[in-house]
Amino acid sequence: MKKVLLATTAVVAFAGAAAAQDLTIGGFVEFEAAYGSDWDREAGDGVRSIDDLDFAVDAGLNFDYSISTKSGLEYGMHFELDMYSSDAGGDILNGGQSDVLFNDGYVFINSALGNVKMGDTGTAGEASNQLNVPFLATGAIEGDNLATVEFEQVFYSNSFIGVDFEASVDDDSNWALGIGYGADVGGVTVDLGLSAAEEALAGSISMTAGGLTAGVNYAMEEVEATTEYVAAGVSYSMGALKVGSGVETGIRHGAVSGQEMETNYFVGATYELADGLVLGVGVANLDSDNAKNCSADSGDACAGGFTGKGADLGDGEGRSWVAGASVKVSF
């Protein structure tokens, strides 16, 4: 992030007028390359292999404006533009798109009573994904708080006796809460996070000692059916080099019967070649095995006529490998 404007303003129309104004602009452009070997099953064709190479460009632009008054009140705004471009038609990076999206736009007021954001703020929640992979190859599920709410929200955050608290609510009364706590225990930094919503719950724990970080995350959502997510990972930083490895499992329980489960493995690394110039590389082994959802309305017949969960477990789609690399410049 670069601060492009710093001004001191004297406004005598009222007491406690604005004392300082800051406009900060930051952004990045990242070139990505990914190669995937995917396995698919088509009726009558058996198992066939599909290989794919894809290039893509990811970019973002962030704007932050804040004003601080002599009385200690801070207010301002934040918004982001996200840009992504990838070949359409069967590629492995986001299915192919070229788009510019407005993301995370809100006004904020910070005071001794807490911090308030109003707008597209993101959902409250302190649980964090724990894959700890510096460069994550495409294909990750990456669940932390699975609750879905509208973009337009009121978001409140504050800290009490070392505990971070946040809450958000939208205009359809969808709510979310987050609680976080960090402590130094014998030279090891321990961070705990909790996220809760009307139909979702998530929790995480991470530990850091020197350049080594390890953590675990669990998330659960119950909308018509139950979705669970578990992730664990470890990373190590050695100056400009960061390496890490993680594993995640997503389980989707069918509304009537059956379930689908995916387990993915990741290894990745980044190296900061110069200030704002980062190179990344990563490999993923993705699981598309599933336990077929043999429910009355799925249209699938279960082996032996069984209809309970776990029936017709199989290796129907196999596993796939994805390798990726990137060059990222940010300011």
C-alpha cells in the first residue's frame, strides 16, 4: 500500500474538526500458470485423461481514505476492484472468465466505543483457514466460515480484556459473530478463532514459534444438508523464502441419504525476489472420489438396493494433479 496524499486541514466551523486526511492506494498484478491432469468418467467410455495448460492474470486495486479529528474520532471509506482474466472453455483456473468486480466497499467510523463498518464489509468471524500454504495451487475448497449473507451489512468490532469481538447483520436479519484471542505461552504464540452464524459454526487454532506456524480449522454449515470442512497445515519462513504444506477434507452429507467427500493435499512456496516482487510455485493432489448420494430424488441407483449413507462407496472419478506458478508485483 502506498500513501499518495497526506494533508493537514484546519476547519474552524466547528470544534474537533478534521485534523488529518489520508488517501492510500494499493494493488497488485499477478500472472499465473497452471497445468492439470484431470480424470473423468463418461458413460460408455470408461476412464479417460484430460490434460490442460492455462495462463491467467489476477489483479486488484484498493482505495482507503480516512480522516482523524482532534477529538480522536476516525472515519472514512474503503473499496476494492478485483480483476481476473482467463481463457474460456475447459481451463482449470476458475472455469474461464474476464471480469472486473466491485468488492468490499464500505464507510467506517472508529471511536473509543468500537469500530463500525457499513456496506459490503464481509461477514464477521474470527476462525481462519489453516492450510498455511504460501502459494496454493488451484482446486482448494478453503472453507472457514461457510455462512452466506448479503453483501450489504452493518459490521461492529471491538476488543475487551484481550479478546477480539465482531458481529455483522444484513437487511434480511442474517447474523454472524466472531471471537478471537491470542496469547504468548512459553515463547509460542497461540491464536484461537471462533465464527458463528445462524446455520454455521467454525473454529481454528494456530501456533507460531519463530518462523514455524501450524494450525487446524473446522467449519460446519447446515443449509438443507450438512457440509463439514477440516483443514490442517504447517509453514516455515526463512527470510524471503516461505514454504508450506496442508491438507483439507470437505464432506457433504446428502439431504436424504448418502454423502460426498473430497480430500486434497497441497505443497507450495513463495520467494520475495525484490521489494513487491514475489515468485510462487505449488503442487496439489486433488480428490474427486465420492460416496454417491443415493437418494430418492437423485436419480442414482445404489448397488444392492441400499439407500443409506455410505452405500455404493467408490473410486468413480479418481485423483488429479495440478501444478502452478506465478509472478506477482504489488505496491
